[in-house]
Amino acid sequence: MANEKLYALLSAWNKENVVSLAQALYQHGAELWASAGTAQFLSAQGLPVNSLETLTGFRELLGGRVKTLHPSIFSGILARRAELSSLPPEIPPWNVVVVELYPFDRHTEEWVERIDIGGVTLLRAAAKNFERVWAIVGPYHYSRAIQNLENYKGLPPQEIRYQYAAETFLYCSQYDAQIVQGFVSKPAESFCTPLRYGENPHQEAFFLGELPPTIGGKPLSYNNIMDIEMGLRIVSNWPQPACVILKHTQPCGAAYGKTPEEAYQKAYAADPEAAYGGVVVCNFAITTEWAAQTKGHFIEVLAAPLFSPEAIDWLSTHKSTTLVKVVANFPLWEVRFAMGGWLWQKPHLHDEPEDEEIRWAARILRTLYSNAIV
């Protein structure tokens, strides 16, 4: 990519932050373009820079709220390589887009005015066209981008641009999440499912996503969903019939056996008292024969990949259990909100030892709290 001419578009909230990157781009032969305020600042630093106003033909409108939203700008970013020859000659084929968004703080009086529109749109357009364009979110990636320029003597290869694109979309999603928190005091019921309650009865709770189909019983609660998720992490993809009984995400009995009936019997025998009112998760189809052995056992939720019609009839007649048809769908990342930001980690799934019993114990251990013993 060292021989490809650089066309850089810059729009920065804090103009001082972007100077060093603009200088590095210019040193690598980039033709610099910028929104009016950024262009004026960079020009004052001695950098030759073109203002987008000369391309669009209008000054910033509405106090700067409209300055980059123009076909001449976005066609130069979104054009694919095969389409570059069709662009009017006055439109630069930008392959570097650098944007620092307005600092958003929903606790300030004018937080709505701080919602960035054009900047986010520039970033999304550049990231979408990562095959040709390098999206750089500022100021978080400026130092790394300068190093990339040095390492690759210009535009970094597509695999590097893909990483920047992924991080750009992640940043934009976090930015949008902050805006949502500013507008709504609770999740919108139009696209979230209200739950019976949260972790405790006094807590309001919602689920964003598609809940699995249920039959009979009560609607799923926050704790029910967490229990099912943890249960699936234990029994999913186990080669033999496996069953786990949970209370508040903690297994109180888990076992596998030669038959589905044996798996449940062993799991229930681990602690019959704790199993009362628990959530049962299985990796096998529920039959009438299996269901009949639970007579006299209070099961709040029974989750399995399949229920025979006869088993549904039996369970509906003898129990008030909520039946959930569910299969495992584990995420690539686990995400939690903490300290005003987001924690990301790879899920702790099935990196397992060869010994069968130790492998089973390891699965259970991963769902327990720290300093646990199985």
C-alpha cells in the first residue's frame, strides 16, 4: 500500500489532538481535507489543507450542525475501487477518514446538542468501506495510526483496516448506548420484553432479544433466563444424556448417565431439598417416560431442545412447570456494564481436559462462584 496516494479527510472536536496525525499523514504524501474549523486550525499550524467548503459550495449551516452531510463527501468515501473512475474529478477518493466526535455527557444541560450526527456518519461510511478506506477514531487511535503509517510507509493493508473498522463500529455502538441512556429512563417496551421481575422481586427487568418459545407455566423471569443460560453451558454438546438443576445460577445437582432417566435421577439425588423449585436444563428430548419420574418434584422451569407431544400433555396435566424449548447459542464475547463503561471477555466454555469425570467437574466449576470446589 506504500505506493497508493493518501487522501485524508479530518474532522476533530479537539483540534490540538489531531495535529500530530495530520503532520504524519502529510509527511507520507497525503492530500489533506478537513471540515472548516479543523481546516482553519491545521492551516494555522503550517499544514496545507483543503476545506470541505470548497468542494460542497456551502459554509457550515445551523451553527456547525450541518457541515459534512453532502453527496460530494460521502461518494468519495463510499465509492468502491471499481467505482472510483466514475467519480467527478473534483471529488477526492478519500482513503483515510479521521474523526473525533463531540464529547457526549448526558449529565450536562445541553446534552442533546452534543449528539454528533455528521461525525458518526463519516465514521460508519469509512468503516463500512474498509476494503479501500482506513477509518480512524480519535483521539484513541492516533498514536497507533502514526505507527502504522511508519510501519507500512503509507496506507496499512486491508486486514489492519478491518481491525480499525471493527473498533470503529464498537465505538459508535457505545456512543449510541450513551445517547439511549440519556433519552430513556428504562428500556423501551416496544422492543424489549418486560420480565416478571429482576434478580429480586422489587427490581424491574427487561430482556432485549428473542426469548425461546415457552409452554404453560409463568412467563420467564430474570433469574429463570440466567439459570437456563448457565445450565446450557454445562450440558450442551456433552456426548451423553446430561441434566443439571439450578437455583440462582448455581447448580445444586448435575449429572450425566447412560439414559436421560439416569441423568436426572443422579442430578436430583445430589440434593433433593435444594432441587425443590429449581430450573432443570437437559441436553436431550423430553419423553413421557422421562417426565413421569419427576412426579412429586416441584420444577419451576424445564428447558430442553425438544418435547414430545405426549410429554407436553403429561407435564401440562400434572405440573405448573414452564416448558422452554431451547438450544445453546453462546456469544463470542460476554459484555457487562461497569463504572460507566463496558467490560468484554471471552466466555469460559469448553476448553476441557481429556478425563471424562474431570471434564464434567470442570464444566460445573465454571458456573460456580470463585473459590469453589467440585
